[in-house]
Amino acid sequence: MAKARKDNKGRALRKGEIQRSQDNRYVYTYTNPYGKRSFVYAKTLQELREKEKRIFRDQLDGLDLYVAGKADLNFVVDRYMSTKTDLASSTYANYCYMYDRFCRDGIGKRKIADIKYSDVLHFYLELIERGVKVKTLESLHCILHPAFDLAVRDDIIRKNPSDRVLSEVKRRQGGERIMKKALTIEEQKKLMEYITDHPLFDDWRPLFTVLLGTGCRIGEICGLRWKDVDLVNRIIDINHSMTFFRRGTKAPYTYEFRFEPPKTKAGIRKIPMLDQVYDVLQELYEDQKENGFSRLVVDGATGFIFTNKLGNLYKHNSVDHAIRRIVDCHNAEEQVIARKEKREPIMLPYFSCHTFRHTFCTRFCENETNIKVIQAVMGHSDIKTTMDIYAEVTEAKKKESMENLSKNLIIF
């Protein structure tokens, strides 16, 4: 058995530790992430062991690998996500879900320094081939691109390999993502007429009316309480949102509702009621006053206006599924009626619950020229979002105006 090495005070030295005879300084020898021998020095054994602890700690959390450019993408993304303390909990959970689903067990295991532009491009194109939508790819890019940027700023890599990858994928897919389409006035009217007094779908009329008449996000309306509604002054106070998201990063997952403030300060706003919105809320209030208000409690909040037949809050995907069923039933019935009446059927397009918000904004832009008013009611934090919709509506109205002018203006 080898004799234990000791310093000049008789203290046992650990593996890798020595005390130099020429100046009595202590030295610790270890292998760095590059595979080369490295040394740290100290005047006392206590100081040396503090340095050893820091090295060991860095090795455990991967920091030394990160600095050496040998950390994998998973480490870099986790490090980036740890800085996002300002994200809403639902957004944070969604980012983690997206990354875990598409990256963690694949490209996530590759070393950050080895990932090139072509690797990210091939990865994105493979996802497209697997049926992943460009919109989903955009969400994933919102995680990867800033994570790579963090590594660039930390001098771990020289260039961001995801720069301009998304635009190249979009170009190959035929251009930028198609602008969300609002329902036309005819489609909007047809939808609401169809569900009104329908034996299967009439329960959706109040929710759809409020969504179409306020332009609120689905989470804002699903979490709306009676205390947020002033029926006397006809004002809706939007001060929070109800989110439904996955908790945890590994199966089995749990899901829960979360009562939380809007993502931005602009989301906190007061919306005057349109007459139809007031009528349907008054109708709901009188009905619930007679039959009982919701006793559901979520994060301490209660008194919710919109609940399903089981007394629970609506999930966003449940509303989307209901819309799809309504559209399927309407179009099937419309085709039969149109054949009997020997005319072309008026078909409803498939759309999501967010289309209600886009439709309201479109109608608003068609009737209001003050962009700041539109922005305030919609709760857009960036006026560019409002301007994009306004510009689209203005272009369509310009064409319509010129067509009307062509009918009535006699040039010669």
C-alpha cells in the first residue's frame, strides 16, 4: 500500500495535491475539458481546497464544458431558460414542452461548438417533412435562436448557426407564413345564425358572442368573472388571463389551470360592451342568478362566467374541437340544402378560437381610423401588430372603394 503523502505540517494530501519544496506553495493537478493537464496554485492548503471545490462544482453543473465549447445544446438551452425569469409560467412551460418534444433527445445531445448552419437547416427541414407546421417551427426557433445567441455573447461560439435558417425554410415552403384570415361578414353571420337555437350547439352562442364582440383572447374570456363585468356602465375589465398548461418536463405529466395577469401591461384594459355583448351577459347573469353561480375555485379566484356542462372551465383546445364539429355539421347540412335549392353551398372555413379575436380586430379596423384606439382595445403591446391588420383591411377596402368608384365615375 502506497504511503500517504503529507505536507510540511504533517497533513495528508489528496490525489492531485502536492506541496512544492522550493517555495512551499500548494498545487492541484487535474484534467480540463480539452483533455489537457491543468494546474491551480495556492499559498495555503485551505485556499487550494476552496479552488478544488469550485472546479468540482463547475464540472458537476457543466460550466467548464460550456466554457470549453464542449457542452451540448441541452445544457445551453437549459442555461438560457434559467435566465427567462420574466416569462409567464404558461409560456415557460410551453417553451420547455416544445424543446423537450423536438430537440432534447436528438439535436439537443450534440455539442454546441459542432452545430453548423447546415445542421440547423436540415433539422428544420426534417421537421417539416414529418408534418410539423411552420408556425410550430417558429415557436421552436424562439427558443433555439436566443439560446445560440447567448453562447455567442458568452464567447463560446463565434456565430449563431440558426441565423436566417427560418427565413430559408419559409422561402422553400413558398414564402412567409400566410396571414391569419378573419371570418368574412357573411361567414360570421352564417356561423352565429347556425348555432343560435341549434339543439347541439346553442350552448356555445354566449361564449362565441362575447369572443366576437370584444376581441379578447380566449384565456381572458375563459377566466372572466362576474366581478370583472360592470353591467350598469357596460364595461368589461380585463385584468388577468386563465391559462392551461403542462407541468414538469418528464412523463407522467400533470396539467392545470393557472390564474395569472396578462403577458404584458397593455393586456390590462377596459372594454366597452357592444349591445349584443351586453344582452348575452345580462341573459347569463339572470340565468345564473336563478340557477346558481359557479362555485369553481382556481388559484383562489371564483365567480367564473363561462363554464362547461360539467362546471369546469373551458380548455382552449376544447373550444377549437367544438368549432370544428360545428363547421363540419354546418357544411354537411348546407351541401344538402344547396342541392335541393339548386345553388352553390355557402361553406364555413375551418378556424381556431383565436380567429374570433382576429375577426373582431378586422371589423374594428374597417370602422375605426384611430390606430391607438384599436391598439388599446385589442391590448396589443406592439402597435406593429395593430398596423399589420389595419394595413391588410385598408388594402381590401381600397380595392372595394375603387371597384365602387369604377361603377359610378364616368370619365368620358
